[in-house]
Amino acid sequence: MATTEEQEELEARVRRYTSPDRDVIRAKIVLLAARGLSNEVIAARLDTPRQVIGNWRKRFALARLPRGPLFPPLVASPSK
């Protein structure tokens, strides 16, 4: 799923003291997914809803690893 270079960057973001908590969780999701763990196992390990795990796995697969904050916030669709 993640290249060696991407995994190294994600691991650095997890270790970086100044990384925002949300970026650390997102990086951990991708790293655990790269190890082949299921959404259920990742959700249990990170105490995060399974739906969130699936969303971030998909988002990484589509956007890969951007510079700056790990994934900008999702934009909500306009209310009807």
C-alpha cells in the first residue's frame, strides 16, 4: 500500500513531537494498514471508529502522501 519512502515519512510524523494528534492517528492508520491489518484490528488498536479507519485508508490510496499536514480536512457537502 505505502512505498518505503512513504512509510519512512509516516513513521517520522508519528515520532515527531510537534505533529498534531490527528496527523499521528492518520499516519498510524496507514502504517498499520500497510502491515496488512484489517480495519477492525486497526480500530481496536487506535480506539477509533472503524468507519474513520476505512475513510483514511481510502483517502491515502487516492491522495498518497501530501506535504504539510497529513491530509487536509474533509470538506462537507453543502446542506440542502
